[in-house]
Amino acid sequence: MSIPQSEFLAGCRAIVPLVIGAIPFGIIFGTLAASSGLSFTATMAMSAFVFAGSAQFIAIGLITAGTVLPLIVLTTFVVNLRHLLYSVSIVPHVQRLSQSWKLVLGFWLTDEVFAIAIARYNQEDSSRYKHWYQFGASVFMYVNWQICTLVGLTIGHWIPDATSWGLDFAMSATFIGMIIPYLKNRPMIIAVLIASIVSVLTHELPHQLGLIVAAIAGISAGIIAERWVGNRDE
């Protein structure tokens, strides 16, 4: 087995727990889209070309409420701004790759894929094929999301009311599990604590702007803490 293939399969295996966690959300999205009046083709196209769970759920809600298209686009854009932060973290690891690779990896970069990929990129070995690891995780998550959307569209009406499943907590638990492995030092802990507090305080801001404010606050706190801890160590 070649090294790229080994990295690809390793990425697929690593993201399995997060893929399983995403299954009910993909099915629910397909179900909600069908009940909101969005056509089969439009729903599948949204999952294929947008491929952003939170943005898709928000868009469906706005479409159902009769929101104008520019506001839908603006809202989903703001919600997905966090992906810029992911990209900044990954750029140093993929800057040597061709533009085609960057486009593919960038399009398929999700919260779950980032958590898996950045852990691999940060491992101290000389492999030049770590991007295949991210590629494997991305393909697995993407295919899973398309299948689950299709299931929701076709047989979702047979599924009992999904709002009673308590999946809001399940998603929160998934993201907490993604963050915990990175709490290795005081600056990281401070960054997460500040971001958590600010996200609660800014939860009522329109268009999910609280997410961006909390992210910026957390990053700023982490940078300040890192410099302060560094100065103390010196």
C-alpha cells in the first residue's frame, strides 16, 4: 500500500466517530428541507455545494420564514467566518501544495475535518502526504452528509419528531470532545474559557455574530496569555 493511500485510509478511520455523530443531523436536515418546501434537487444541491451543516440549517429556517435572498447569504457567510480561522491554522501545512489541492481541501474543510486534520499536521514526523489524511477524512464526511441528506428527503417523514431527540446537546458534546485534546497549556485553557464566556454573553446578537465575537475574544486572550506566560518563564 502506498503512503498516500495509507494516509487517506487513516484519515477515514480517524473521523469515523465524528461521522457517526453527524448522521442524525444530516437526516434531520433532509427531513426539514422537504417539509419546508425546498425541492429535492435544491436540497441535494445545497448539501453538495454548501456542505456546511450549521449554515444549511440556518438557511432552511430563513427560507421557511420568507427571508430575502441577500440576507440569507449574508447570515450564512457570517456563520461560516470561523472557517477563516481554520484555514489560517492549516495554511502553513499546505502552502507547498498545488492550487488544485488547496481548492479541494478548502472546500471540504469542516469543523470535524479540521479537528482531525490539524492533529495529524501537528504530529512530528517527516511525512509529506499528511494532506492525504485530511483528504480521506473530508471525503468520508462529505459522502456521509450526502447520503444522510438523501435519507432524510426520501424516508425522513417516517421518522418521529426529531426535535425531541435532544440532539442540540449531542452537537455541543461533540464540539467539546473536539476541543479537549488541545487544552495542553494555560494559554489554550484561557482562550477556551474566554471564548466560552463571551459566546454566552453575546448569544443574542443577530445573525450568529456572537460566534465571531467569541472567537476573536478567545484568540486575543490566548495571545495575551501566551506572551504573559512567556515573559514570566523568562
